[in-house]
Amino acid sequence: MKIFKKVAEMQAWSESIKKSGKKICLVPTMGYFHKGHLSLMEKGRELCSVLVVSLFVNPAQFGENEDLDAYPSDIEKDITLARDLGVSAIFLPDGNEIYPNGYQTYVELSNLPHHMCGLSRPVHFRGVATVVTKLFNIVKPDVAVFGLKDFQQFQVIRRMTADLHYNIEIIGGPIVREDDGLAMSSRNAYLLPEHRDAALTLSNSLKMAKEMIAKGSSADAVRKKIKEYIESFPYTSIDYISLCDPETLEDVTSLKGDLLVALAVKVGKTRLIDNMIIDPAE
Ligand code: AMP
């Protein structure tokens, strides 16, 4: 497995791979791998003969009071896991390599970031869109795989890829969960044992929403019920409960067609997200 720390080296290698006629799949990550990350890599390995994983904790997607400095990291373990999985190359740049002195160019979307996570994390999707644009230009993938756990991010990347005419296929990987239903996340490492029940309110709320919708409840009734349920647990603080159109992320009132139910809840100091696509006709 190759490890590249410099943009120019990564670019040159990717160009040589493409000249040889092979296809490259990119899986962007911030590291501290769990089974969710590994599932995306497995998918990538099936789709293309060359699999590149980027590992970069992107400062541009963290707000001032967020957890950039505390973000969990174990690069040696990540390298071993990636090697064992058959990753062809890891791109592991440092901050100055990506944002050198004098840096001033960002990629921003007009609408998708003004919903859900974007409301409490105003610079987040600008940072995500910018770093993914850079990774596309550096790694030059034919396919890129993103987790549906970060559903809004997935839609931002899909939109940006189409809008900027990248000839890259964007694939979504299903949410990988712990046995008790908690969506896997590098940030779960911050949770204390006493937070577990509160953390499980997210996946439990999604199940509850699915049942209520199947029985014909209104969007408002679902939001109210989930809010009451989550607030009945200590350590929780709700950021948002969204029942929205999965493409535009606009709130819905009537439940017709595919629907995204998405949540962000702080449990202690840890911000957790989860979501589910529901077809009310099912
Ligand atoms: P991160 O390292 O948190 O930026 O995540 C890297 C990629 O893994 C993103 O595309 C995430 O959406 C995806 N991911 C994170 N957690 C999960 C999960 N539990 N299941 C599936 N994909 C995930």
C-alpha cells in the first residue's frame, strides 16, 4: 500500500494509474476507522481495481467552538486496517499541504447547506465541499463513495459534482450500526457509559417515526412525539428533528413519496446524527 503525504506525489501516481487504463475509487475520511468506514472501502474495492482512501481531518469544516483539536486519531491503526483491507493508496496530507499560507478559495452551495446540520454548523458544508473538490482534483477518481449516515453531506457532494461537471460517479454506502442500533461514528469514542441510553434515542426515534408514519400520523405529530421522547432522557439536547424531502431537504407537511427523517442530538458534549429514508406507501 502506498502512502502519499504530498499533493504532487498523489496527483502524479493517480495520473499514471489512469494512463494504464485502470479506474480509481476514492473514499474520503477523517480517520479513526470503524466498520462504517471499512464498509465504504469494501464497496470501493468491488467497484474499481484501484482504491484510494484519504485521511485528513479537515479544519475548514469545523466551526470555532467545535471538536477539531479533540478529534480522535490513531493513524497507525488506520494504516494497518486499510492495508489489511486491500487499499491501494492512502492520501495523508497535513494541514499546510491542503491550505497553504495565503489560501482563499472555497466552494459553496446556495441551498442545501441551509437546512439541518448547516443551520447550527454554518461553515461546515463550505469546508466539506471545498476539501472534496480538492480531493477530486488531486486523486482524480472515477468513482467516490460516501456514507449515507451523513445524508446531507451526500446530497451536497452529489449536487456539487453535477454542478461542477465532474465526471465522477457518487455512490452512497448504507449506515453501519452497533448491535444495539447506534450508528457508528468516530465521535462515539467521546460517549461515556452513562450516555448510552440517551445515544440510543436517535435510532429508536427513527424506528418510532417509521411506525407512526405507517399508521398515518402527520409530520407534526411525528416531530412532537420524537421531541418528547428524546427530551425524556437525561444528557440530551436536540439540535433538529427533520422530516423533509430527501432531494431538497425542505421540510414537509404532508407525507407523500420518499421522506427523509433526520436527527441531530447532543448527548453530553457529543453531537450525534442519524437518519432513515421512509417510503410512506410501504
Ligand atoms: P468521517 O471520517 O466521519 O468523515 O467519515 C468518512 C466517511 O464515512 C463519510 O462518507 C461518512 O458518511 C462515512 N461514515 C461514517 N460513519 C458511517 C456509518 N456508521 N456507516 C456508513 N458510513 C459511515
